Amino acid sequence: MPQETTTNPSAAGQALREAAVGFLFWLGFVLILEPGNLVRAAHAGLEVSWFNEALRMACAGLAGAPTWPLLSWLSRRLPVRGPGAPRNAVLLLVCIVMLAGAMILLGALASRWLPPTTIRGGLGDQLAGNLMLLIAALAVLTAGAQFRLGSKPGRGRIDGEPGPAPSLERIPVKARGGTLLLATAELDWIEAQGNYLALHVGPAEHLIRETLSGLEARLDPSRFVRIHRGAMVNLDRVRQVSPLGNGDAVIRLDTGAELRLSRKHRQALLARIGG
């Protein structure tokens, strides 16, 4: 028996809503520009056909409708928050410029089949006159997509991907004769040492090849907190925080170890421990 295929009504509805937002945005965009087009047409002695102008604006809205779903999709994959924000911002800008150029090319090709309107000039004229304007409009749309991405929980991940992974509970550490599974709850503090991290457990020190930011992203944020650029501490091990004159502080652990707390991270740690 052949398998019956089904579609996701909610996904289809979401796509239609996003396309409608794109259509309304670009329809409003050309309506804002229309008075200027009419003034230039009057100065050039052109006869205005209101039907042709309405057809042109409707076609512009339809052609621009896919831009909002596309920019929403790009924003989910290139969020301008987090460690990769600068790179993602540059990639988004490149995409915006390419999309603006494609829209102008599409408009120039469509003008060959549409009735004459107040828009005049070849592809070069359109690029010179409208490229920066379209880039600015697409940037506004992208900013809206990024804002929506950051304002709704769970929207920062790619559709279909699972939510955030559970906090790391054990860390594999190479040891003689095999691998030691070190419970993260046993850690006192973590220190960056070049390309390695030193995991301090009492008097013992275990080295793993990992970055501090990479391990921090997988640890329980309610237990581990950064104390300066190259170290994190297990809050359960903090016994005392003593301020220093320059805004920094000294952390004393249950083991007796003393660690430097930078001014940049001091308030965050004190807020976490209720100090």
C-alpha cells in the first residue's frame, strides 16, 4: 500500500504569514517612494498611468515577499549574538548586498514585460540610484528578524534542532592505563594553560585539551562562573571573597586555595552567591 504523505499546516501557515509580512513591507516601501517618482515623471514630461503604477507596486510587493522568510531563515543561522556575532554580521551584510543586487536585476528584467511606468533607466542607472536604498531596507528587515530571534525563547536555534544540551556531568581525562571520568561536581576551579585546561580537584591537577569558553558553554551555569579571562570557579567551593583596593578581589576556596577575581567579573560572582 503506498504511503500517504502529509504536510505540516502550521509550517505552511507560518510561511504564508512571513511572506505576507514581506509583501506588506515592500508595498509600503514603494508607496513611500511613489511621490518622488511622480515628481520626477512630471519634470520629465511623462504621462502617468495610474493602472501601470498600481501594477508596478503590486509586482514589487510580490517580488519582495520572499525576502522576510529568507532573512528570518538567515538570522536563525547567523545570529548576531554570542561568540560568532562579528563573523555572522559580516556574512549577513554580504547576503544583504547580494540580495539587493538580485532584486534590482529582477526589476530590470521585469520592466521589459511590464507596461511603461514612471521608473526609467537601465540596469546601471537602477544600481546607482537604488542599491544603497535597498541595502538599507533589507538591513531594517534583518534587524527585525534578529530582534524577533532574541526576544523569543528557543528561536536562536535552527528549526528542528533539539534544545540546549543538558549540563556536562562528567569530563573524560586521560590517565595511566585508561580514561578517568571526572565528575564536574568534584571540580574546585578551572584554569586555562595555553591550549589546555587544568582541572583542579583538591591537590590534584588534570589537563585536558579544551578552550575555557568551550567548556564553560557545557557546564552548569548555576554552579560554575568565570572569575577572570583565564579561570572559572565552582561556586560550591567558595568560602570567602575579600576585596582589593583596585576593584579586584581574592577568592578563598574550601581547600585553602586563593584565586584572583577580576573587577570585570566581581559583580556577577557576588550576585550569584548573594554577596
